[in-house]
Amino acid sequence: MLKAGLVQPSWTFVFQIINTFILFIILKNLLFKPVTEFMEQRKAEIQGSMNEAEQKNKEADIFKEEYIGKLEASEEEGRQIIRDAAKKAEVRAEEIVKAAEKEAVEIKERADVEIKRERVKAINSLKDDIASLAMLAASKVVEEDLNENKHNALVKKFIDEVGETTWQN
């Protein structure tokens, strides 16, 4: 008798090995091969998706660079617009100041003309008042009643000869 061990050589054992081998071949053809093909296909799809994602990332980086460039350009354009507006405002302010200075000069000139006119008016009024006083004094001194036209002529002659240089100061 043989010793009892784990594996005893018998026909059952051989059939079990043959069955296992047949089962392996059937599973390989029916299960392993489709699963392997499916895994390869899935791997290819994942690799394609990764390549596509990488390509899209590169495109996104390019768009980002373009966007940053455009943003910087628009910021510089905004700064230039502000500089231009400041220059225009400065020029406009200078124009306003010059116009105000010109208007002030014109007002001063008109005031000078008006002052001269008023001065001449005041001198003429004083001359008339002096003429009236001189006429009154002359009529009192002479005690003669002169007619007014003759008397005015005398006073005007006197004022013209003596008064012009005195009253101009």
C-alpha cells in the first residue's frame, strides 16, 4: 500500500488536469482574448483622450498668451488715452487762461477809455462852472450887465488861453 499523500496518481487526477487545461483554452479564447482586446482598446482610447487633452492644454496656453498680450495692449492703450485726455485738458486750460487774460486786458482798456472820457467830462464841467463863476465875478467887477453870449465868449477865450494847460494836469 502506498502512503497517503496529498496527491495520489490516478486517472481522476489526469482527467482533472486535462479538464483544467481545456477550461484554460476555452477561457482564453472566450474570456481572456476579448478582455485583453477590450483593455487594449480602452488603453488606446485613454491615450487618445490624454493626447487630445494635452493638445487642448497647449491651445489653451496659446490663447492665454494671446489674451495676456491683448490685455497688456489694452491697458497700455487705456494709459495712452488718459495721457492724451490730460494733454487736451491742459491745452484747454491754457486756452481758457489766455482768453481770460485777453478779456481782462480788454476790460482794462475799456475802463481806461471810460476814465478818460469821464475826466474830459469832469474838466469840461469844471470849465463851465468856472466860466459861470468868472462871469458872475466879472459882472460884479465891471458892474455892467453884459449879454450872456458876449460874456460866454469872453470866458471861453480866457479859459482857452489860460485853462488848457492848467486843467490838463
